[in-house]
Amino acid sequence: MSPRIGIVVTDAGFYAPEDPDQDTAPLVAALIARGARAEAVVWHDAAVDLAAFDLLVIRTPWDYPDRLDEFQAWLDRAEALTRVRNTPAVVRWNLDKHYLRQLAEAGVAVVPTAYCRTSDEARRALAAHADGGVVVKPAVSAAARDTGLFHADDPAAQALAERIIATGGVAMIQPEIPELSAGAEKALYAMSGHFSHAIAKGALLARGGGLIGGVYQENPVPVATTDAERAFADDVLRAVAAVTGGDVPLYARVDTVDSAAFGLVVIEVELIEPALNLHVAPDAVGPIADAIVEAAR
């Protein structure tokens, strides 16, 4: 019997016109074309019978940061009833950007990061970069929420760190990477550990805090990758598997930048809900659908 696959999403009312879900429709269509019974499933819809699915693939539950406890409870419920990919263990690990520290300890080159739990720690971390720029952001966030690019001595940098800490969070402070500020980030995608495509999404952060244009809006374009970049992404995913004690994730986005100061480094590894940008990389739809069908067997 053909597998029943649920593509886990957020309901349509969440999406802003400038940031729609471009992936679900072509992915569901490709799965159906391969004989699967595929449909989009709103993760917080209590009427959905999770046990009816052979596989749930977490794709665009982009409202989960606003409903974190509910999302984690959903992970527990889904895991008890069927198979979920990426696995709930990997998703939970990826929720908190302390994972970058674990990857660094495993030998992966990452952007140097200070994790600050008090205002004094934030003040000292900012002072360490007094001659340059910094990025301040929470350890648990998505879509650049509460993330800012500042000169290190800008009072707004300390204020943002203190606001994050005051809500019970941990403020991450990283040195500005000029190449990243100039839009040189590359996002490399992999399915079951195999490279599928890469995009550049341009710069997002406005200097002095906030987002360029005032809204979160990526401008994805396909981009070429080097052998070294692909090998680096492979190493990152092997490290993820080693650190989490599982297999290489079904899907992953490895955000990288090649910097003069630190070389080729990881910015983030997105294992929960990376936009696949299939509207600008249509050739990736087939291989991604193949990997999902294989995972459902």
C-alpha cells in the first residue's frame, strides 16, 4: 500500500504576503506523483489523526517560536503515534542555538559566540569587540526575531541583550562578519546527507538594529558552490549525527559564510523548518520527494 505522508505546516492565516510558503504545494504534488498519499497537515490542528500517517515530515511550522511549549508537546504526541522526520530528538536539539557550541567542540568551525545570561556578561562580551560590529540575538528564536546588528559600543546592543535576558533567555553575542553583512551567506541544502541545492538570500539585518526594510524578507537566488563548501557541509552533518547520536538528518540547511577573519564557518544549521526555496530551485523538488518517499518505507 502506498505510504501516507503528512507535510507538517502552519495554517495559511499565519503567512505574510512577503514571506509565503513556497514549498508545500510542489512537494505534495511531487509526492503524489510518486504514488504516495500526501497532504499538508497543520501541526496544531487537534482534529488531525496523527496515527493515520506512516510519516510526518516537519516542514513549515513557522509559528512554533510563539507556541514553543505547545510545539514540544506536539512532538511528544506525534513521536508516540508515528514516525517523524526530522526526529523529535534532533528537532529539540536544534531548538536552542547552544548547539553551535557542541558543534565547535566536535571540531566544526562556527562563528565565535558568547552566551550571556546576565547583563554583566553581555557588557563584557560587547567590550571584547569594542572596535567593531556585533550581532546580538537570542539562543532560541527564528526568522531573525530579536536579532540586531550594531557597533559594539551602541547602547542599543546592550539594551537588546538585556531585553533577551529579562525574558528568561540567553543572549548570543557574535562579532560582525563583514562578508555576511554584505550578503555573502550561502545556504546549502541536503536530503539524507546528499547535497541538493544552494541559495543566497542576501543581507537581512540593518545596521543599528532591526531588519532591512523593516520586515523579514529573504531574496533567494540559486548560487554555485565549491567542492570545499560541499565537503564542509558534509562534515557539519556528520558532526550533527555524532553529537545527537542518530543518523544524518533527513533534511538540513547549512548556513555558511567564507570570511577573511575566520575562514569558512557555520552560521546556523537549520534542522526544523528551513524554507527549501523550491520556487527558485525547481530541479530540487524531485530528489527531495524521492528522499521523503524512501524515508516513509
